[in-house]
Amino acid sequence: MKRYNMFNQIHKGLRAMLYETGLLLLHTDFAIADEAVKAMEQLTELLELFDKHADTEDYFVLPLLEQFEPSVSCIFEEEHVQDHALSNKLRKLHILFQEADNEYARTETGSAIRVSFVEFMVFNLDHMAKEENVINHLLWKYQTDEQLRQVTQQILAKIGPAEMFRTAKWMMRGLNNTEIIIWLNEVKANAPGFVFNNLMEILDAELPEQRKQVIMSGVGAEIFA
């Protein structure tokens, strides 16, 4: 029987954000102000979401393992410390970029940001894969699917509307059509109508027409005009 994977949606969203931000940084000419501002705004948003995600796991997920697998919980807590360090390294480079007073300094700092971002991305891709391969199997050993779903609901209850909107946007970009249909049908059945409508607006803004047609058919909704 397929077990409930509490990491799937959020991790796919975070991976999509990593991939798109990495590509944006590759394309950015840091000597051009408008391009640099766009890239740094997205990088700032990414770092905020990753830091909050790590904090959420420290507070809600890892405690589920402390009683049974304390050494595993400790290892992943230490990795989150390393993750925050990599985030702070990028933030310091951002400050240096803002302080750069000539084209050469901006270009060189931009190159350093790209290098540091690759380090951050590689670490987090590996970290998320280990969570899915190690933590998931331990959670399935010690927790029922219903218990894990309750933890997910506790996490969602702590997320503010603005963060929820930003996270949902990236999950919409990262999930496949079937996963989105299942997600939207669950929201439609269990959440207030405005939550479902907000997700429909995100879907309409983020996905191409062909995908929207498939998904809307799967949730019994009409395409927005």
C-alpha cells in the first residue's frame, strides 16, 4: 500500500524554485540593474522559504523521531544548521552586491553569488532526497498515515496567507497534473471555498493552457475566462 508522503508537495515546489532560480542567475547580467534586482528578489524569496521550511521540520517533523531514532533526528538538525549557514553566506554576498559601486564589482560579486548558489542548491537537493529516503521510511515505521496527515494540518495552520500563496505558486509549478488534481480535490472537499478559489487563481496564472484544461477537467471546474 502506498503510504502518505508528507514531503512530496513541498519538496517538489522547493525543487522547482531551485531550478528556476538557478537558471535565472545564469541568465542575469549583474551589471544591468533591472536584471540584477529581479534575480536578487527571487533569491531573497527562495532563502526565506527554505529557512522557514527547515524551521518547520525542526519543530514539527524531527520531534516525531526523537523518541525512536534520536541519532537520526540529530543528524538532520545539524544539516539544517549547515543549510542556514549556506543561506547566510548568500545573504552576505547580496549585501556586498548592494554595496558595489562600479560595474566590475557588481559583475564579480554576481559571479560569486552564482557559485555560492550552486553550493546551496546541491546541498539542498541532496538533503531533501535523504529526507525522503530516510525520514519517510522511519515515519512510516512509527506513525500511521492519519497521524502524519494531522501533522501536515498542524503545519498548514501555522502558515500565514502570504507565505501560503508563495509556497502554493511553486508547488503548482513543481507538481505533475495528477498530483495537482488530487491536491485540488482534497482542498475542494475539505477547505473553505476561498482557499480553493485562491488556488484556482494561482493555477490560472502559473500553468500553460493545455495543462490547465487537463487539471480543470479533473477537478470539475471551468477554465477562467
